[in-house]
Amino acid sequence: MVKIIRVHGKSLFPDFHPGDYVLLWTGKRAVRTIKEGDVIVFRQAAYGTLIKRVEKVDPENGLLHVRGTHPASADSKYFGPIPPEEVIGKMIAHIRRPSK
């Protein structure tokens, strides 16, 4: 399955801007293919829905350590690793917002 999500915020700025879209591959099979460097969208209890880049996949338990590129981005340094069941999808395409 696929899903389109609109980017809000600047956690992966300058690679992703508010108003950009990402096309996600969703489902258990997509989650099983996540590797370091992939961009994922997931739910995090304290922050809601987030988009981050995978920094590390723990081989023992599958937990995902994620990071943002913006200095003020909240990521695994603040809220810990992400369980695979919290992943909404893995990015398969990035659609940039139209330039003004």
C-alpha cells in the first residue's frame, strides 16, 4: 500500500521543506525492509507524527534509532528508539513543493 503525507515543520531541513510531500510504502513488509539512511514517518507519543532519517536499526530487537537534520529537531536522542509497530511507512518518493 502507499500513502501520501504532507511535510510540516523543519526536522529534515534543508532536504525537506514544509509543504513538500512524501510518498510512503506502508505495511509490515515495508517496515521489514527499513535500513540505515531510509526516511520514515512514524507516530511518537509525545510529539505526534514525525518524519526522520533512520540512523541505526538494532539487529537484536528491530528498534529504529532516528535523527533529524535541523539542529532543533527532536529525535532518538530525546525520545529513544522507535519500535517498528509505530512506523506508518517508508519513503519511496519525495515531491518538492512548487517554488514561488
